[in-house]
Amino acid sequence: MKDYKIRVCITHGDINGVGYEVILKVLEDTRIAEMCTPVVYGSAKIAAFYRKGLDIQNVNFNQVTSAADAKDGVNNIINVVDEETRVEPGVATAEAGMAAYAALERAVADLRAGDIDVLVTAPINKKCIQSETFMFAGHTEYLEASAGDGDKAMMLMCSDGIRVALVTTHMPLSEVAAHITKEAVTEKIFALKRSLQRDFGVDAPRIAVLALNPHAGEDGLLGREEAEVISPAVEECRAKRVLCFGPYAADGFWGADSYRHFDGVLAMYHDQGLAPFKALAMDEGVNFTAGLPVVRTSPDHGTGYDIAGKGVADAESMRQALYLALDVWRQRRRYDEARRNPLRRQYYDKGNDNVVLDLTKDDDVVD
């Protein structure tokens, strides 16, 4: 176990959005620096600009050149952008995209090097950040490529009462059906199960799987994906002792609050899962990137250009993102420690008294 507080990297995101405002409002609570060591990857000059403009007086930063030099008990900041970078609250600019990428690139490098423990990202503008070095649909895809080590990322939206994962994420709706395959659904069910166990401490998670088509296809009248793809995937996972159920018609599932009976919900596409999630938990929702060796969270809102620089942004989602990152980091350590040297599973062959045989363990089959 490390003998110092968990080092939390916070990337500043789009500098023309609400990123700095929600970061400053979270760090204004002095208890944050007592429970972890915050390290903001951004700009002390830009932080000062927003601090003055928003009249947030109680946040000071210790400027360091590397995360290894971060001090416990205070807020730290690493300058990763040029001093001449322009700030234009509420305006989407290529310069802001470059600043967002500079913070993310440095943070991921330090995360992989072990200089920081967890990553919390402020919102980015997915179009502005595009460049020759960033050609991804968002944070999730970038982190899978740069920090996944071959593992596949899964977007998991979380709050106290609901966790929603997605089979497909950032893609046009017209392309979704082609990506709903038995293999893809099965893979995501197992990935959600593993995350609920390792990251959230749910030993035997119950997972609801949503349908793709209206009314779950209406016995083929409104689509065949349920009968030919999703149901077979659910049945295969159940045969391997995963407690998954469905496919459920999405409108009735959300309308009847059926999500309350499950530890996780697997939606087929972005808005099917995120629209109801944000309606239910917008203020405190968190975007967690499951499935990767690193821990990354983010608030569940965007850049908020329409309110940037006005002092009205709600920081609760960013606060919960930081809390969840700490919780997942600790839970993973507990989970891994408990399973570091497990006893081999054994059973008695009924046909041969007192003969003990090894039972090979498959993590996806035997709980």
C-alpha cells in the first residue's frame, strides 16, 4: 500500500467551457486536499483568470513541474500550455482544443508512469480537440488506445442509484444496428459484470439488457435483432452463470423504474442509455471508463459554453467524479489483494471416494 494520499490528476478540459469553474468550486472545499492530493494539469494563469472572474478566493495552487513533486495537503498545478494561450469563455476554438489535448496527453503519460494514481477529466469539445495527434471520438476511445494495453474500454455512467453501460458509444445512429452483434453484446455483458465486481464490490451483479428496437422488436414485426442477436447473447451469458436478464423494451423499462431492481443496465446505443440517465441523475452523474487498467472518471455534462464564465455552473458532477475515482481505486486494491493468491478450487469425484481433482477456474464462468 502507498503511504501517501492518492494522487488525483484533474485535466482542465476545454478552457473556454465550465471546466475551470467546476474544478475551482470543488477544490474550494479544503477537505478535498485532506482526503487526496489534487494535481491540476492546465495553466496557473488561466486558473487565476477564472478565479478572479468568478470571485472564488479560497483556492490557491502550489505550482510544480511534475506530479512527483506534488505536495500533500494542498492543491497542485502543472503548467502544460503556453502562457500566451487565449481564453474566450463560451467560444469553441482550435486553441482551446490544443490546450485540452496538451493536458490529456501529459496526464496519461504520468498515469502510465505511476506518478499519479487516478485521472479525472473536465469536459472537452470533441470537434475542437481533433488534430493529427488526436483522431478519436472522445476520451473513452483515446484512453483505450493510449492506456488500455490491449484492454477494451467501456463507458459506464454512474450515480448512487443507477449504472448504465453501452454496447455502442459515439457513432451515428444509422450505424448502430450493424454493430449490435452477439459477440459485441456478450463481450459487454461480461465487461459490465467484471467492472461491477472489481470496481464496485458487487459480488453477484444483476444486469438488465435493453432491446434495440421499439417494443423489443414485437416478435419480429419491428426488428429481428432481439430474437437473433440480443436474446442469444443473454442466454449464452446466463449459461455461464451471469445474472443477466432481458432484452427489455427501453421505454417501459425506464418508465416503470425497473432499473432499481438491477446493479447495472446495458443499453444498445448512446442516447438509449444516456438520455434517461441524465434525466434521472444529471446533477450528480459520473462518466466512468471501465475495463482499463487505469482509473478515469469525468462529470457527465459537456463544456457548457452557454454558461461559461458566468459563475452558475453546478460542480456536483465533478465532485462526484473525484469521489468515484477514489472509491474505485481503493475497491480495486481490495479486490485484487483478496484474490492475489487464491486456493485452487477442488471437488470430490463421486465415482472415486476421497479422490480430489482440480477444477480449472474460468473467471467468466465460475463466480
